[in-house]
Amino acid sequence: MARTDRNLGRRGGLALGLLAALAGCTAPVPGQKTPFTQDAELAKGPPIEDIVTPFDKALSCMSGKVPGDATFGVGSITDSTGKETYNDSGTGKLITAGAGDIVQSSLFRAGLKVVNRRDPNVALAEHNWGIRDLKDLTPADFYITGSINSIDFIPGGGYDVEIAGVGPRKRQSRILVGLDLALTNAYDGQVVADVPMQKQIFAFEEGFATNRFFGKGLVTLDSGGMIREAQQLALREMLSYATLQLLAQVVDPGKVDDCLSLVDPRDGAPADRADFLKHAPHTRPLSVMVGEARAADAKLAQVMQGAQGGAPAARAAGTAPPQAGAKPAQNSADAVRLANSATTFAAKAIAAAEDAESAKTFAEAKPKVAFAFAYMQAAVKALRQAAAAGLTGPVGDAAAVVVQQAFDATQQAEKDAAARPDASADAKPADPAKPDAAPAAAPAPAAAPAAPAAPKPGDPVAQSQGKPSDGETP
């Protein structure tokens, strides 16, 4: 019995010695031997590097193929899957919340002129502090919006075989992710390109295991590995490719085909551009849309300039000139802001009325007249609110002139549209006092009034018409 105890003691000591020797062969863990008064050495992995996708070369190839004066912005690209992860450390989203920033990087890589619309807080803060005017910002001609809207977990398959405790195992699984992106013309709100896209994210695992007795000892061995696509990197690649396809839909095929040929079909399946053009005949080249927007902006600027130039004459016809030495009237910030809104709406109404006059058919003129009525309604309401806020002086006169011009131009456009030979029998001019008679398709702004009645005495509109204010003798 004593001999057996001695043998066990020797074997135990030998085992402890072997374990200590093995422990000495392992590399020390950072901080294992560092005194608590010193900083532990930190582990360092691979170096930081640029994010590269298989579509970067094709995006870079697009530089110079898009009109240089076209400006792009990125709106909201949301996670609409509703999927979340749950674990011991908490909950989280499966999809990145930075999809919009990824698309913005793709546009910038394509060499396009990009304006930052991802966070307007800086511009708004500077505007509120009075150090910058929002009108100085470059407007976007086109913007991209969309969502990552589907994620499905596809059941996988595999096998696990053991014979006498020894055998391999293998299994795979997939996730199907879908998204939709749209390119919108900021001038008229028309969707000019749209891309629905999906990708299967693949995961693969294999291994080998054994559980066998060798002599009187049980030996357990389990080894293997897993290969899985990085989910967020795969989403970045999807967004980059979708951005490329959006641009390809609005650029001349002859200019973009060589760029699309740089995409490996194993990375992105080629889109059928001929099928897209067949089912989207309304789409025009990007250069044409930019030219139309620039022409419309120039027309609007001319209307604004002409209206401001005619303001003094109208004031002189309707009111007495200010006395020499009199201090100019001071308007509140709210009154000036509302006057600017009224002028802007009125100018848009005039531009829409002119478009209706130049339309070739009644079908083309009708919606433009509706736009003119909607903007004119908004202009009248804003002018009344400005008058209630104390608007007076040259600023009020100028705003009143523009609103009156919009009122007259809208009425004339509707009469001319109704007088067209191809107009329907029920196309009659609306009652000027009831602009609600405008076509139902009018996209009236949310702040538009129900119906702008004739201007009341004392309003800037009445002053511009030479009507007396309350208490004045005609």
C-alpha cells in the first residue's frame, strides 16, 4: 500500500512538472507580468487600410462621363428589415445604419460633385446664429434615397458522420439581403433611375472529430474551421454596385459600357440595360435633365429680378412716397421671412403659368396650371401672414407686386388652357375667388390655404393695387 502511494505521488509530481514546462513554452500574455503601476503592452493586429470593393475601378471610370455641373446628394437610406440580434450583451441591429454614408463615398469615388446632406445640423446652426445664409448653399440636382428592406435566413444543409467515434462534419447556411435605391430629380421630384438588388451571404463550416479509447485512456479530438462572408462588407459592396447601376441608367450607353465591363460577373451580375430602357421610356439622359433644371432656374431668377425691379413703380402708383428725412419702416424677422416665402411661391407660380402657356397640348398645360394655382395659394397665405406680422415699406410693396403678378398670370394661364382647341368641354376657368377649382392633381404645399379670397384693404396686395387702407378716404 505504501509503495502504491509513493508511485502515485511520483506520477503526480511528474505530471505537474510537465504542465509547468508546457506553460513555460507559451508566449506571455500582454499584462501577465506587467506591474500594476505600469501600462500593459497592447496587442497589435493588422494595419489600417483603405476599404476596397470590386466595383471601385468601375466607379472611378465614371469620372468625366457625368456632366460636371450636376450636383448629387444622398438622403435617407434606412434599415427597414426590422431584424435585431439578442444576446447576453444586449440587442442590436443586423444591418448597418451608415448606408447613406457608404453611397456618398461611392459617389465621391466616381468623381461626381457631391453636396453633404447627411447632417444638416451644422448648416442650420450657422444659419440660426446669423453667420451664414442657407441660400448660399449649393442645391442638389439629384439625390439618392432608398432602404435595405429584406433579410431572410435560408435554411442550410450538411452532414455529420461518425464511425467508431471517428468522422467528418460539414454544413452551410445563407442569408438573403435585398435593397432598393432610387435616383430622384430634385427639380421636379421625378424618379429617374431605380435599382432593386439582392445578394446571398454565404457561410460554410467543416471539421473532423474523434472520441476513442487508446488503451485505457479516452482521447477526444475536434478540429475544423468556418468560412463566412463579412455581412457588413457585403452590404457595402451591394450599395457600391447599386450606385454604379443608378448612374449607368442615366448616362449614355456608349459612355458607360466600358466602365461596366470592369465589373467581374462573379462579383456583380450585369444588369439588362436594354430591358430597363424599354420599360422606362420617360427617362432622359442626365445632361438633358441638368440643362432643363438650369433653364428653369434662370427663368425663376428673371422673374424674381423683374418683380423686384417693378416694385418701386407699383409703390409710387398706390401709395404716397416717403417724406424726406423719414426713417424707413422696420420689419420683424418673421415678417421678412414670410415675405420671402410669399415671393418665392409667387415666382414659382409665375414660372408654372408660363410653362402652361408654352405647353403644346391641353393635357400638358392642365397639370402646369394646377401647379401655378397651388403655388399662388401658398403665396397669398404667406403674404397675409406677413401683413399680420407687421410687414410694411418697400419690402411689403415688392412682395405684394410679385403675388399680384402670380395671381394675374395664373388666371390668364387657366383661361388660355381652357380656350385650347383640344380642351375638354368641362374645362372651364376656375372662379378667381375659388382657386380650389384648380385640377385635383395640384400638389399643393402643406401650408397652402383652402382658398385665397380677394385681398382686404390694408394688406400689401391691396396697397399694390392702389386700394385705400381701413380708415382712409378713397
